[in-house]
Amino acid sequence: MHVEECLKLNTPTCDVSLPLLPINSHSSGSPLHNTNILYPLFNHMMAKFLALSLSLCFVLFSGCLALRESPQQNECQLQRLSTLKPDNRIESEGGFIETWNPNNRQFRCAGVALFRWTLRRNALRRPFYTDSPQEIYIQQGSGLFGLILPGCPSTFEEPQESERGQERRQQDRHQKVHHFREGDVIAVPTGAAFWMYNSEDTPVVAVSLLDTSSLQNQLDQMPRIFYLAGNQEHEFLRYQQQQQQPQPRQGSRQGQGQEENQGSNIFSGFASEFLQEAFSVNRPIVQSLQGQKEKEDQGAIVRVKGGLSVISPPMKKEQSQRPDEEYEEEDQEQDEKKQPRRKGGRNGIEETICSIRLRHNIAGSSSSPDIYNPQAGRIKTTTSLDFPALSSLGLSAEVGIIRKNAMFVPHYNLNANSIIYGLNGRAWIQVVNCQGETVFDGELGPGQVLIVPQNFAVAAKSQSDHFKYVAFKTNDVPMIGTLAGRNSLVNAMPEEVIAHTFNLRREQARQLKNNNPFAFLVPPQPHQSERRAKMTRMGSLSTSTTLLSLLLILAAAAAAEAERQHRPGFLYTRTRGTCTPQFWSGRREAWPRMVPETATVSNVFGSRVYERYRLDLTLLEATTRNDEEDNPFVALLKEATAALLNSYARDAFPYKPWQVKTLLIKSLVSESEAASQAHHFSLANQACT
């Protein structure tokens, strides 16, 4: 049985959160005025301590919008974690919605809720808003979405149309419509209405996380969806009813529960006369507005006959050799170029809420990974530093791909909970709590969720060719600390401290500290058991089969020798290729002492190289990188690293070490310069002997 026990609290959860409401009444109305919120927060914390004898600790991140409420007492005293699957599915006309139980203790510890929806072709996800910040990851598909921000102007105008004998219709104006594709992260602020449309044949699969512990949520931690249209069942209504059954809320009106059971939209509770006067329309229109003319099977996702036709920014594709280059919206690129870039933090001028970028792709081939190892995999993280909209949400996301038998070293999240969602493949994961107990030891597969609380240690090893995951994190600038490998906690200790801490000899302490040269992702290591099994299978072959194999090998060797003798220049070409990146990455020759394998690119070539690549590879990783062969900057770094090694190890090499470094830095100004210099380095490396 999963760990899903509810806490036996005498006070309902909603009542515990209600004292948060006075915070808004003391603010100036703008969520960016930190000075108007910090002092009421302190008073509120003291009042809550006296009233409930509970001590709450509020952590201030980049601004007041990123504040999160601490979980209830003992919520995170988890003795066992488990992978979680959706336990509720709501069918609609154009797709379906799946939800995870927010009452599960693991979700309550993290203070989040999770749900997923699937849109078929021409399906429209009806507009809704939530009481919490929302972060959406597009697992599959592409299409359009709209995010209606209250108070922002409608800047898009539909073209005017006229018909013969009729007056020209009123021009339609609306807020911006955005494009999305697979790998996008969409930031949805609290209370902003959101809709989504699938215009392609491929179904759209979107995974959404609600940060119910955010102080923007003035209610309890039960997620609430507020629909603007329809008469469908609400996603989390089932769990809300389960929570209310043992102890119903007091002070609610008699008809309120019935309206919730019907799953009506936000307009259903108003009197028809109110809406007629508010919209200045007749009663039939109001009845449609309230969902009274709905079909039972329409639900929250409706099918648009003939497709949706709205004005949206044009899409352009940059000229590139890569066919899957990331698409960008033209006006978004122009806005970002015009926006000033300041160092030292955000001051509210660079981006306003109405013009802020709301979509960021982290899974496309054009996005450089933050962590990369060609034999192990790659990890890309988006934070408020490269996606400023996340600063108001207090959330971030991480997408990783780990190759088979490669490992993500034991690590922990310093300042965030991590909600890991499996996309493809399977991985063996272990999680350890503060008492040194293994709270999870199992596999995570596609569609499953594993919640790793803050500071719990976690390690993962891929069991598939490619294990892909997305991890939502409850901090807009998350930080991780590694427990093994380069730059880890153990690696940063003096050998003497390690020896006395773990009762090791000095040599053993040195091995523990330095044997793993990789920082995050460790390539698969050959297993002795696999080699023994292979030898056993070879030994079990019959004598006749073995002799036949040997004869075939000898015949092939003789043919190869005869061909070699008739091939001119073979001895010359055999000595070539000892200076290429492939040669040095194979470690068939000891590397020069001046450039060890574990030296980082930034240490050898300088900080300007790091600013261009945004990741700090070791020299060994730079020579083995082959994920973006058409990228001239990647090719430049690869060939320059080999050229630097040759400048130390080959006397007749035409470049000196300082020349290699200087030419590399000069070539970072453009793709054409990088491609040209990479070609020159490649010719020198190929001709070297």
C-alpha cells in the first residue's frame, strides 16, 4: 500500500490557511512591492505561532511572489516513497484529463498538485484559471495557447471583413496568441486564464504542476480549477469531496455543494439578470455562458469543427543545417533584442507582466545542455535566470536524458523539492532520507511520478537505451550538491579530513576523492559479471564450431594481408590519425601533463569560452562530443582541444599552445569564423603524425 495516510489534524486544512488573507489587505495591490509584504508576514508568523503553537519558517527567494508556505508538521516525515500514477481520468469530447491524488502524503509534503491532459486534433482546452502558480511541460505535440493576463491590453486585431449589403462587422481584438511545441515550458501566473488548442494530427500531451504551497494561494492546499465555460466535472473535485466528507465546511451556503457536484463554470452561480446587465446581452446568450446548453460528453476539452482560426505571431525558421532548429516567434525575438540587459538582478523594468516571455524550450536540439557527457547523457535546466517569468512563479524545470547503464551521481537539492516525471525509458532510482534510510529503491517508468523532498539524497541509473525525464522544482533558482565525483562534497574535502572521517588510509582517501573525474553523469562501466558470462558462452561452443570459426578468421586475415600488400601508401596512412580528436578521446596515448584529461575548458581556454558554450566540459569530454556535429562552435572546440594536445605532444605541429588558444577565442565571434578555424585545425590534426 502506498504512503497515502492523511494527517489526523483537528483543524481542517482550509482553516489553517485562512489567516493568510490579511496579507493582501495590507499590500499596496502590486505584488512587486516587497516592503509592503515583509512586515505583515512577520506579524502573521507571530500570530500563527501564538494561535496554533506552530512555528512557520518563510524563505524569501527573488521576490514576494516566490514565497512558499512550509508544509504541515510531520508531513515530510516519510519512511517510504513510491512511484505514483494518475488515479482519476475524466473523458471529454476532444480528449481527456488525468490527475494524481493531491491528498497523497508525498504531494502534501512537496506542496504541489499534478495533472495531465491529452488533446486530439482540433481539440480546444477550455479557458480556466487556478489559485496557484502553474508550470506546464509539453511532453508531445504542438499547437496554440492563450494566456489572458488581467489588466493587459488586447494588442492583436483580427482583419475587418465586409459583406455585400451589410455593414462592416466590429473588429475583433484580443491578447497575444502563442505557439508551443514539444519540450516547451509554459509559465502561467496565478489567476491568469489559460487555453490550449491542438492544430496537428499528433495528440498534444501536457503535464502541469500547481504550486499549492505558494503564498499566492490564499486558500488551502487543495488545488482548485476555475473554468470560464462549460458544465464539466472539475479535475480535483473528487478529492475535495473526499476531504470534506468527514468534516464538512461550516458557513457554506446550501446550494454551493450542489453547484460543485454539477461541475459548472464560474458564471453558473450568478443570477441571469446579473450577467445580462454585466455583458449587455440577451438571456439565450447568458444560458450558453452558464453552460445550460451543454452536451453531456463535451467536457473541458471540446472539438472545433473545421479548425480554429485566430491571429497569432508568424513563425520563422532560421537558416540552419539542422532540420529541427527551434522555431521562434518573430515579435518575441524583436522584443527580446530591444529589452535592456542589466547585471546585478531584476529591477522590474526589463520585462513587465504584459510583455514577459511565457514560453521557453529546454528539450530542443538547439538548446545547449547545462550538463553533458557524450557517453552518459545530458541535462538541461531552465530557471528564472534564463526564463524570467519563473521568478514570479517560484518554480523551475529540468529535462534529462541518461544513456543505458550511465549514472546520475548521488546528489541532493539544496533549496527545492523535486517532482520527477518519467517521459521515456526506465531508471533505477534510490532515495535516502536524513536518517540514512533508503526510502525508495525501485524503477521509475513512463508516466510515473517520484517526489524527492528537499535535501533527500537521490541517485539514478538508466535501465533503458535512453531514460528521459522532466523534474519540476519548487524554486526558481534551484541548486544541487553532488556527493560523489568532481566538485562534490567529498572531492572538496582535504585528504586528511576524508581519511579520519571515513576511517581510511591516506591512499584510500585519495582514491575516494579523485577516482571519479566526472562531475554529474558517469558513463557506464564494464561489469565483470558480463565478461564472465561472455567467456562462459564462448567456452560452451562445440569443438567443431570453434575450429570453423578459427578457419574463417584465418582466411579473412589472409585476404586482408593480401589486399594490404597491393594497396599503395598503406604504411603511410597507418601512421596518420594519431592527432585527431578521436585518437585523444580513445586515450591510446598518455595525455601531456600540461593539459590533463580532467582539466575544464574554461580553465584552459578562458572564461570567454564558457560564456559562449554555457557549460564547462572537461577536455576529455570536449574531444568526445558528437551530439551536434553540424554546430560550428562544437566542431571548433573539439578540433581546438585536439590541436592544443598536439601542440604539446607533437614537435612538428604547426601551432603553438598560445596560438591555439588565441585563434579559438578570436573565432567565437560568428559561426562562419568558427567553421573556418575548425576546418584549419582539422587539416592540421589530420596531417599530423
